[in-house]
Amino acid sequence: MKLDDWQKLENIKTFDELAKRLGVGNKNNPSTLVRNWIVGKVKPSPTNMKLIIQATDGKVSPNDFYS
């Protein structure tokens, strides 16, 4: 499942809220970081990928960023 599909499924309205749900809310510009993942500008780091997998209960996986 793509991260933006999970965002819609969970009724998360903003990138800032999504960043907080994923646990990246304490980074510099977390909403920009999450937006860049969603639009495919950058891929999550291994550390952030673990946070994504954990927060989404495995519904979003590393392969979802490469398809």
C-alpha cells in the first residue's frame, strides 16, 4: 500500500499530522519530508522506513516506495 493511500485510509488530513503519526514529527520540516516521500522525490532512510512500517502495522513496506 502506498503511503498516501494509508494516509487516506486513516483519514489523516495534513502532511504534518502524517509525520507525527509516523514518528518523524521531531525532525526539521517533517511535513516537507513526508511530502517528498509521497511524491517520490526522495525515499525514506532505513530509520524512517522502520518507523513507517511500525506506524502502519506493515501495511506500507519498502517495496511500496519503488513501484
